[in-house]
Amino acid sequence: MTTETNISEKSKSSNKMDDGIVFIGAKPFMNYVTGVVVQFNNNIAKEVTIKARGKFISKAVDVAEVVRRKFLKEQGVSIGKIKIESEEFENKEGKQVNVSTIEITLKK
């Protein structure tokens, strides 16, 4: 039973990339643009969600716009749903802090 659980967990984590989600972080801007374009082209995805938190929100917006206006303009990619929230968590000092989040869904 343990082996089956490990196998199913591995397959779930390997499929995470195929879910059409790109998490924005500290890597160079074009890495994320390429990631979104690859999700649309290689995986025949109809939707790709770009997710970011805190200071990376502006980078997520830029990625979505560059993909839509420059790289996949001919494919008719448009902005779908935009979801904004804030998450509360405890920082290193033990204080509760809020961090803003965004999810931008691009669709064909």
C-alpha cells in the first residue's frame, strides 16, 4: 500500500506542470513568458493560469500581457478570469501578516 501511495504522489507532482499553471517568482522575466507559451503550444492547453504573490504580482501582469500581445497574438489568446486575494500567514517574528495574491487565466 505504501508503494502505491508513493507512485500516485509522484504522478500527481509530475502532472503539476501539465495543469496549465505557471508560478511567478524571482527567475528572469522571459523564463515565465516561455513557460506560458510552451504550455499553450506543446500541451495543447486551452487555459493557462499565471499565479503570483506579493512583489511578483506586477511581473505576472507583465508576463500575461507580453504573452497575449506579442507571442500568441495570432492564436487569439485573451485574458479570462482574474482572481485577487490576500493570504494571512505568520512571519519569522511570529506576527500575522497579509500578502496579496493574483491569478490571471489566459485562454484560447
